[in-house]
Amino acid sequence: MKALVLEKAHELRLRDVDLPLDMGPRDVKIRMHTVGVCGSDVHYYQHGGIGPYVVDEPMILGHEASGVVAEVGAEVTHLKPGDRVCMEPGIPRMDSRATLEGIYNLDPAVRFWATPPIHGCLTPFVVHPAAFTFRLPDNVSFGEGAIVEPLAIGLQAAKKAALKPGDVAVVIGAGTIGAMTALAALAGGAARVILADLVPEKLALFADNPAVTTVDVRNTKLADTVKALTDGWGANVVFEASGSARAFDDIFELLCPGGCLVMVGIPAAKVAFDIVAIQAKEARIESVFRYANIFPRALALIASGQVDVKPFISRTFAFEDGIKAFEEAAAGRATDVKIQIEFAEPVTSS
């Protein structure tokens, strides 16, 4: 069985692998259809590691995925062969304290696709726990199913923010995660999202959304726009989704008194905080690490039409051209938000 394998930094190969596909009674075997290229995948490709996670051995990439159920375990009752599905890529220990307390994303033993040493899903078949496999509504495409994973991060952020109807939210960064966070903030009740980036092509994807005000920070100070749109009060919530350390300079200037900062992006190094600025506004600070119990909500929002992720799927490459897909993603073209890889044989439900 072929797979897209990261041998080491800057070296990708499409080659045969011997990947076990043994199924347990609560597992499903899935024939892959679409896999998104995530920023973390690209980082592993370019640098061979992220923080403590280092690619010491060849690793199959990919964790944003959809496909078709090919086989179900003996105890699986909510799925059947032919079902179109998407998969939550993090598998916790089901008896861990974090899981039992409802925060399974924080289980130290979680096994997450394409995080060393765990293989990802850029291979024709995978075996996955049925509990973390979700049937796609009939009107949700495979491409939309594969973008549920980053949308789930945005929804986790909106949940942590405890948004209220009518809130004003700022989202810093309009890449995939920032875009999904903006959509999630609107779905969570925000009346206005102020979306900031320095790439106009990414901001342009929100040009037709009357609830989103875009700010090109190359020529406009974000704080000035926030003050103008809130009569000087500040935003109720600020989502930092760029991962840039510079974004934290005067970030609390954007918040209203009692507002909330949600840290979504992951900076490459430690970031200094202005503690006095936090205290002066009694700002609340929340953080996001992946998601928990979010995938069904994400699917419901897409199926309802309230969240439209289709404009953010930029380009699709065939599995056989997977190396090219990664080269293009690594090039960081301004017009690309989400690049996806599609397996050669189209799969439909039976």
C-alpha cells in the first residue's frame, strides 16, 4: 500500500509501506478520499520537527481527512460500509483522567495522526476508532469533511471565549485557522468580526461578508479600527490566530474592560505579556489546544449552511501528485488557504 512518507526534513516520497490494518471490534476501516495539507504537516516537511516533536523515523503525513467506511468492527452500530465520514485525528486513552473529565484533547497519552511517532492518513486505507469517526451529512462534500478539523479548532476557540450574542470579536491572522476562527466567532454569536492580516488575498475571501471588517495591517493600525467600530470601548474578544510573537505587542489595547483574549496560534518562542495591561482591564485569558467534543457541532453548522467553508479550499491535487501539493503549500502563495489531496478513485456511498 502506497503512502506519502516524510523520510526527513525536505524529503518526501510516495512509496509502498507495510502499515498494519488490523481491526478491533470498535474500529472501522476507511478508504481515504480527501486529506488537507495542514500547517503542521508543512512545518514537519520543512523543519523535521515542531518543538519536542521530532521526525526521527519516516512518518506518513496528514490528519485532516474524509473517506468512506469499507468495513466495521463487530461492536460498531452507528456506522456501516459505504458511509461517507470524516475522522477526528486525536485518539486519547479512554480511561485516562483527562478523558474521564471531558478534556480528552489534553490527555498526555493522546495519539494524534502525523505527530511523531504516530503515522498520519495520507495512504489509501486507515483503521480508526468508530467513536472518533463521524458520518457526513448528505449535503456535505468530502472536501468540506476534510476541513472540519481546522474548523473544530475555531469552534473550540469560540467555545472557550464564551461569546455572547452581539459581541465584537477581533481575529488576528487570516490563514486557515484564523479564517475558521472568524467563521466560528460569527456562528457563536458575534455581531462583528474584525479580521486582521498582512496578506490582502486572504482578507479578500471575506469581502462579501457584511459582518466581517478586514484590516490590512501593513497600512492600517488594527487598534484604530477597533476603536472606531466600538466607540473607543474595545472588542469583547480577541483571538490571536497568527502565531506571530509581534501580534502580542499592545494586544490588550484591543480589548474592552473585562474582555477575553483567546490564544489560538502557536508562537515559535516565548512571548512577553504586559501584566499591568491585563490587570487594568481584568482581562480573561483562554488558550486552545486542538478540540474536544466539537466535530458533530462543526458538521451540523456546515450542513445547515450557517458556516460555508468551500471558499477556503484553494486547490486540490491528486494523491499521485502529493509531493507537488506539499511543495506548493510550502511556497506559501498568497492565494492559498487550504490545499487538499484527493485519492485517485472517487468513492461514493452505496
